[in-house]
Amino acid sequence: MNKIALFFGGKISQHLVLIKKAAKKMGVRLDLVSYNRVTFDTQEQKVKIRGNLSDVEGQTHRSVHTIKNEGWLDINDYDVLFFRTTGKHWEEVDLIVGGLNPSGPPAGGPAPLDRGATKGPIVVDPLVLGGKPSMACKAWQMLALKKAGIEVPKSTYGSLWYLYEIMSEGLGKPNPYFTFPIIIKGSGGDRGTRVYKADNLNELEKLVIKLRKSETEEGKRYMLQEYIPNDGDYRVLILGKKVLGVMKRTRQLAGEFRNNYSTGGKVEIADLPEDIKQLTVKAAEVCGLSVAGVDVMAKNPSGLRPAPLDRGATEGMSNDPKDYVILEVNKGPQFRGFMKATGIDVPAEIVKFLAELNPPSDVKSESSLQKGGL
């Protein structure tokens, strides 16, 4: 039977509980492994994972504290390593990946340095093998997507005061690159956090002053982006090269410009033209993600409207990728709003996807299993 290690940071969320329950129901061995359990000592020169996972799995919505250790996990005994979150834990991620036996290809693309020559755990997501935290950031995504020929919102990356200067110097000039209103977006963050809108230069100045501490003391970075008028956007859930489903998100609160479910947005089942769905698959692949939530918006609001599934779901919508922009590609996406809108059992689909990456009949070599700890 397949064995899956799902790595996470911080508390065990309800999303993790749902994934764990789905795996148990399907008869799939899936262990929730906190980054707090990663350890090594210079004497032994091995990275290890403390065992006794049953105690960890029982701690829902609570931090994982000191737990009696009962043996060590051998990561090379797993078929799939799913790094659902990385965020603040890239140090532990690199230690784990660095301790692997030569690995098979990551899900969704070839591994670097011919690592696919021998068998070993499959690493999800592929970007983890790159070992660069910047690859999980929104700024890196904008550049990578644009270089791949995928449309994104016009964006400029730089210090906050530099972004302010761009807007200040553009006032009164013919055909400026940016016009108000504009978006200031943090290169990190998710669920609509660290995304702000300024309608004029005075609002932008106040926003810059407010955010400067996060930039200078916390190392947060920001982008200036065009604001695209809209009546909502789409979240497309991707598993490998498969589109699991599509939902539309529409802001509901007065004064709110974000469409996120987490900020009060309305969600409903929807669809997109096939070429646009394949565009989101390509976007996830470019960003090195196998399990992804891709946010897409039409440049022309009239081309983005609810798509009733009982008749012509995408009738009247443009099928040209140039008429859409990819807003961002989310690693380890939240899925409660998506499940509410679509009725799709996302935890079960994620487990099924991970389990099928390495079929039970494809057993690793005996030498791989005998090498012991990391």
C-alpha cells in the first residue's frame, strides 16, 4: 500500500484533518508530519524525523509541543513526500530533501541533475526540489509566467518608496504605465492578505508609510500592479495536469475589492473555456506546482460572468488566453470555499492524486529500503 508523508508547519488545520480522514477512509497510509519533528546532530550526521505520529495527528488546532519520542521515521520508506506548506520552513524542507536517496522525478516534471535515474520518494511540489524560497513568492511567479508567454497584470517590483515615485512621476504625463486606482501586493501572503488598493497618490503615500515597517524590519517585499475592473474572478483547482473544477468568486462587502472567499466573497460553481483551463494547468506547471489553486480573471469584465452548467457553460466567453490574466498560483490552496461551491470532495481527490503518483505495484528497490534513516 502506498505510504504518503504530508509535511506541514504550525497547527494542524481543519484542512489537514479532512485530508487525513479521507486517506483513512480510502485505506491509504498518510502521515501528517510536523516540521517540528525534523532534527539532526553533527555526531551522527543524519537528518531525522522523530516518530510517534499518532500523537501529532490527534492535536487538532493546537501547536505540537514536546512529545515522547518512540523511534525514528525513515523518509526513504515513503512513496510520496507532499510538502503542503513551506512558508517559514524552507530550512527544514532543504534538510529533508537533502537527506533523500536519489529520487525519482517530481510530480509534474523532470527532476534536476538526472535524479530520475534511480527510484525514491516522489516529491510534491516540484518547486521544492529547486530549494529556492523565492520560487514560492508572487513576484517570482509574475516574472516566470510572463516569460512563459502567459498574461499577468502589469507589475513592477521594488521598494515601497520606489513604487510611490513611479506613480508620483506619472501624474499628468500622457500615457503613463500605471494609472489610479492601483494595487500594492505583497510578494508573500495568501487568502487575500497583504493586498491593498489605492485610489490616489495621497492614499498611496499613507499606505507606503503604514507598510514601511514590514519592509525595513521584517523584510517584506511588494509589487505595484494595475487594477483590473471586474465583477469577480475564477479559482481553478489543479492536481497534476488535471483541472479538478472551477468556481467563481465575487466580492460582497461594501468597499471591498478582493473576491476571496476568506474576505467574504461569494462562491459558486462555474466553468471556463477549455483553452483557458489548459492555460491554468500550464501556469501551475511553470510555477512548479502539482497541487495548486490558480486565480484567473478576464481583462474585459463583460467576458467574465457566471457560467450556468445546465446550458452552454462557457457560451459567449472568450477562448483566447490573451483575454485573461493569471492573478497568482497558490501552493497548498485552501479548499473549503471550493467544496462549498462545487460539491467536489477535494481531500479525497488530493489523496487519490498522491496515491496514484506511485502505484502500489511499483515497489522501491530493496537497497533503498535498507539504508535506514535520512
